[in-house]
Amino acid sequence: MLFIYRWNKLQKEMGLGPYPAIGLADAREAARSALKLLKDRNNPQDPLAVRRAEQDARREKPTFGVFAEQMLSDLELQWRNLKHRAQWRFSLREYGKPIWDMPVNDIDTQDILRVLKPIWQTIPETASRLRGRVERVLDAAAAQGLRAGANPARWKGHLDHLLPKRHKLTRGHHAAMPYDQVPSFVIELRQRDNMSALALEFLILCAARSGEVLGMTWEEVDLIAKVWTVPANRMKAGREHRVPLSDRGLAILNSVRPLSLTVCDKGQTQVTGFVFRGLKMGPLSVMSLTMQMRRMEKGHFTPHGFRSAFRDWCGEETDFAREIAEAALAHTVGDMTERAYRRGDALEKRRKLMDAWSGFIT
């Protein structure tokens, strides 16, 4: 059965339901309701448009948690830093529990305050980052038509009137172990028979970042040339970085290599995948190196701090040029003109430096 009418000089048809599932009395009542919308003197409306709006309103919206997970899955393809990915997911799951299972279109200012108030003063830096992440999730939901109105997690002109201002924090450097303590730490580290200990020692030998080591694959390693090439998309500066490997670094790689051997169709073996593997054959957890240090009662230092220890040792104990030490850390040195004329990466000079560092700590 149909209700036929004219709207803006066009003839339109609106279904009232199939007969006999919908009786004549019900159909006539639905037609009268539609006609009432058309004939309203103060606010005439298209009955079909009203029905569609009501259907859209009733359509189930995803929860904040479901939408956040979908959004993170897309964003993680763009993020090089494994730790950054883990922090996003952990903060939203752990501290966003009050809104995690709420429909994304139902979240309002009071819900955001329930999330932020318990941690706003106790862990202010985390709370501030969490607010920004929630705001981004809700902005993305609005962009997909899943919610309307102003973002309840916005700061300026909204939450800044409802939450106290945080004290500015003094940012410190990563806690670094003094370089003269590194050799004894490495001796103790070698007594730990696990993948995290090997990965941490390799990080120290290469003065590398955690994400670079944890995401390292066999395709990046040339055991014959003794070079590990970190692609640009995994480097903080977005530039490819070649790392000369010391004898001890090569020994670590050879010790874990058998775990990555696979047999091809023709019976040949090949090495693929991540170098330092976790229990599920993926990369080690982003917290694995930190937890290794905590288990050794060195948790007051950080894995990243070994880069500082390396740099201090270079400056205090060696005659290697500053540019070589900075290049070993993949730091940008000099102005744009100077860098334009420096075409090479001083690999062999850096190899001597890394061999000397390996000799010092081993």
C-alpha cells in the first residue's frame, strides 16, 4: 500500500506496508499522520524525509571502544613508533573505561569529565594526552556522521572552564645509566638467557632506539657486509640509517637466526620476519626492554638512556669527531648547506667507533 503525495511540485510515493500484514485501518492511520505533516501550516514537512530521519536516529551507532579500535587500526599504518601506538591504545582502554561501551553519539561533557577528573591532578601529563586522544576519536566519529554537535572533549572555550589549569611540567631527559657502569651491566645481562636480554644488549651495542630494534627484520640485515639498514619509515628523522655491526652484534644475530629459519617449497631454507621475536612470532612487546631492566633492579634507568651513555663515552673517553658520534646516533648535524655537501654517511669511520664502543662494554 502506498501514500501518494506532492512535495515541491514533485509526485512522491511512500510505502505504508504490505497487505495483509498491514491492515487497512493501520494504513489509513499512517496516511493521516503523513498528511498531517504535509498540511502543518507552521512547519510543513516531507513525510518520507521525516521517516528516513527517524530511521537514521534509530540505527545503532558503534560504541566509543569499537570506533576507537577501528580508527587506531587505520592510524597505526602511518605511525612508525611502536611505543606511540601502544600508548594510544593503552590510555584509551585503561582510562577511558567510563565511556568505552557507550554509543559514540551519546557521549557528552559530563561523561568526559568522569574520565578526566580522577587523573587530572594525579597524572596530569597522561590526562592531557588522553583528553586530546578522546577529542580526536570524537572528531573522527563526527566526520563519519556518527555524532552531531560540538566536541565535548575540546579544551579551548569548553573544558578549560571546567577543569583547573595544570602546572607546567619540567621535562627531563631519559634517565641514563652512567657510561662507566654499562660494562658491568652488560656482564650481568649476558647471564640472562632470554630474547629481551639479547635485544637489550644489541640496542646498547648499536646505540639504537627501542622501536628500531624491536621492529628490526632480517630483510634489513646484511651479515656479510656487517650492516643493518634501518629504512626511512622506521626512523625518527624519516631518513634511512645504516648501522655498522660489531663482532658481538653479529654474534647476537647469529644466535637468534635459527629461530627464524623457514623451509621453502623446494626444500631450501630462508630467514624471514622479525629478528627479536616474541612468544607469538611477532615482535617483542614495547615494554620488554624496560621490564628486563626492572627485573635486574635497574628500572630507574631507561633503554633509551643508553644512547646518552654512548654519547657521554664518546666525548669523555675517545678522540672521535663530534660529527661521527652524532651520525652514529642518526642525529642531524650542521646547517642545510653543510648537509647538502656531505653526501656520505661515514660508515667506515662509524664502524671504528662502534667497534671501540663494543670493546669498551665487553
